Amino acid sequence: MCGIVGYVGQEQAAPILLDGLSKLEYRGYDSAGLAVSGKESIEVVKAKGRLHVLNDMTDSGRTVVGTCGIGHTRWATHGEPSVPNAHPQCNSDRSIAVVHNGIIENYTDIKEYLVKHGYNFQSSTDTETVAMLLEYYYEESGRKNPLEAITKMMNRVRGAYALGILFSDIPDTVFAVRKDSPLIVGKNETGTLIASDVPAILKYTRDVYYIDNLEIAQLTKDSITFYNTDMEEIQKKHVHIEWDAEAAEKGGYEHFMIKEIHEQPRAVRDTLGTCIREEGDKISLDMSAYGIAEDIIKQMDRVCIIGCGSAYHVGVVAKYVIEDLARIPVDIDVASEFRYRRPILSPNTLVIVISQSGETADSLAALREAQRQGNKVLAIVNVVGSTIAREADYVYYTMAGPEIAVATTKAYATQLIASFLWAIHFAQVRGNLDEAQVEDLLRSLMALPDQISRILEDKE
């Protein structure tokens, strides 16, 4: 998974870009690069290997002067790891620079078309075709309308992409474009930023906008303007990120996974605290905030749980718990297979999609397929304002905080807790558990954080 960072504002861009990219190193990468827009041209610096190579080449960004730029860490898909294949990718005269997460599926067709029109390519990447295609449409508009060039490019390419784009003759402006790959934008006192994940800009702002599919953001140092592919301005609400910057750092641990293992007691306690109420000696479960009417739960004849990887394994556990407590049949699907098997969903099937990031592409496609068939979807996700959270009919947020390690620990634990809570709620509403049984189960769940802590104390 590649990383994108962009900045335009009053400060020098390159140090901010390098700092943001360092927060995305956990995604893995084989090369890195920066593009910074000056008064007349775009300066591009790229390096194969770790980010410290790029850092050394630019004296921590100090040698690349300019207050508007984009940065990227690349994980090779099209073309081997090399400096020519690293991002940013540019058009022939470096008047347009592009960073890209995702895959352009029809890039060979576009490349052949552009070669016939006199374009010469320097890399083996699919991303270079985006830069060249932008030039093609920008020249077509008389170099007057970058937004039109971007929308025409979006209508031409197929695939998944998050893009950061610079035009040399549109100074102090960054364009951000998104289809099926996550991208966020934010604003602080000195400027505006883009990133592919929250940790990259958490140091600079906690108020972010999530760009939806086929939307464009135009960023200047003072403003962020959003457009659809008809070039119509649209309004968006920002989301306030509750994590502090320290939550996304190692906090004295040797690496993120050890840190996140030790954060499990807190994550489980916080997740339980969203809906378990204690009043004196009484303990109860309150799921009213999530909007699923009791009539819907009583009428459910099946639950379908969808997830990828570890989220799928949560579903395997949840099947046992829901069927045991609520006596509702449960199907489990690997998200990547769901829409291809032409699933048969009864009108009273509740679909549950589980995803840490809320951006898992296959899970999102499964959600849309379920809704296309007319079914309601409950999302269990960790990231507030993520695409799955926004598109689901109901959403339950786990309280894991940022999970950086690839191997999940605290996100998995909180997803399990969420599954248990919903199983208890379904069972209670359907009359399979009485009040005393519910209290007993809830007290057992509330004891878990301390039990996890005791295990971690004996980790040696």
C-alpha cells in the first residue's frame, strides 16, 4: 500500500511531506519521492530504497524550496523498484506531477493511444499514463482549465486511484482525486494537507474531510473546495479525529505491534464503554444509539457476516456466538468472493460488514451489492468517517484507536467484543436471554480488560 502526502501553505513543504511520509512507512514501500512547485517549475526528487535516502538527499527537505508539494512512498506494482518508476510521475516537460495509490486497469490502452499522439514514456508505471493524459486534456483546453482536464481523465481511466496532482502554471494549488482508494484532506493555521491515512497529518490537524468516490478537492493555502465530475461545487462536513498524535507513535515500545498488544486492555474497555451502562448494582446494554429498530431484529431470519483476512476470522467466531445466543442462522463470506457468487439474500437478512480501516475495497463492494439487493447493512469499523461507515445503514465504531502494525491485535480484539455485544443484544430483543442472563454476560465482558492486563504482565 503506497503512501500519499501533500501540503500547500505558508511553511516549506518538503520537510512536512517527509515527516508525513515517515508516518506511513508501516505500509511498506520500495522507493519514495517529492515534487515541490516553485514559481515557474516543479522540482522532483526521487530515491530507491528507504525514506532516509530521500531525507539525506534533500537535507531533511531543506534543499527543496517551495511551499506547495506532494510526496509518495511506492510499493511496486507496474515496473520494478527504481528511480524512474518511483513517484511522483510527470508529463514530458514536468509541468504536471502526479502521485498515485491504486491501479489503472486500462493503462495499456491509454498508453497506446497517447504514443500514437506523440507522447514518449520514461517509466514502466501505470501512473505515468495519468500524468500524460492530464497533459493531453489540459492542452486540449488551452492550458486554461485544470479541473476540466482532471474530470476528463477520471472519465477515461478505469481502476482504483487516489491522486495528488500539481500543475506548474497553477501555483500554490494541490488537487486531490479519489476513486476506491482512501484519501483525506485537512486544514490548519498555516495551510492545507492531503494524505492517504490519518497518521500522516495528525501532527498538523485533527479536523479532516474524507473525499468520496469520484470527487475532487482543490487545495490552496487558505481554502479547500470540493467538486464532482460535473465540475459542480459540493459541500462536505469535516470529521474531528479524537486520537492524539502520540497515539500513532511508538510510545517507547520497540515497535508498533508490541505497543498495540499492550493497548488491548484500554481498547477493549473503551469499546465496552460505548454501550454498557452501570447504575449502582445494575448493569445493562444500550444499543439504541445505533438505530436498528427492534422490529427489524425480531424479523431477522438470517445474518450474513462479511470481512477480509482477520475480519473474516472475527466473523467465524461471531457465527458461533450469534447462533448460540440469538438462535439466528449466520453465513460468513470472504468479502472478495461475496459479489461473485451471486449471493441469495432474503429480505430479512441483516448483513454485517467488518473492517478496521473502513476502506477495504472488497468489503465496500460487498456492502454495495447487499444494498443493491435491498438489504440493510451494519458496519463494524474502527475509523470514524471512513467510506464503509458513511455508506452503511448502521455503524458501530470500535474504539481501538490507530492500528499501525500489519498484523492486527487490538482491532481484532475490539471487533470480537463488538460481535459479542451485538449477539447479546439480538438475543435479548428476540427473547432468548432474560435480564439476569444478560447481566451475567456483561459482567464477564467487563472483567476482560483486567484479565488481559494480567496476562500481559506475565508476558515473559
